Amino acid sequence: LYGGWRDAREDRVYYVVQRAGSPIVVDEVSTVPSAAWLAFCRADPVGAATALVECFRSFTSSGYFMEDLHVAQFTLAGNDIYAIDSPETLPNAPVAAVLDWTARKGGTSWGGLKY
């Protein structure tokens, strides 16, 4: 565990479990690519596109989706892209049933999960 924070507005706790590189844009409100992302795209455009597809596949194939995409949610570490925001569960995903069962068994509310 590298750290964490509490978002009082959403009543959620977020935690950091690994270092995920640097942002692919220069700041949160910009669409200007970072030097590292631009260099990767120029040196290996197919590798950069593959990294993006693999990032999305990593959570969509497990039953999650992101409904509020913005470029500041993604980082580059080596030749890998990471999503640094928490995806939501798809309503019919097997993982949604597990989370629902866990929440009911423990008497816990999972907050923003949409299942």
C-alpha cells in the first residue's frame, strides 16, 4: 500500500496499491500529451495503440466500465497504460453479483456501485 485519501464529497476512500507511472497529459485540464507519451507514440505507434486497448480490456473483460472518461485518468509506465480512476461495475457482470452478495452479507453499502 503506497497511500490513500478520503473523498468526503463522495464519501469514499481511495487507496494506492502500486506506482503507475506518469500522466499521459501535461496536467489534468489539458489535452496536451506528455513528453513520455508523445515519444512512445512516435517511436512505436502500434505499441501505443495496443497499450491503450489492453488497458481498457483489463477492466472491461472483468465486468467494469468507465462512464466519465477523460485523458487525465491514464498514466504511462514503460510501455503500459494504466487507468488511475476506479471503474464502475456493469449491471449484469458476474463481479456485480459478488459485490452485491458481499455488501448484503456484511450490511455494507458500496456507495457509487451501479448494480
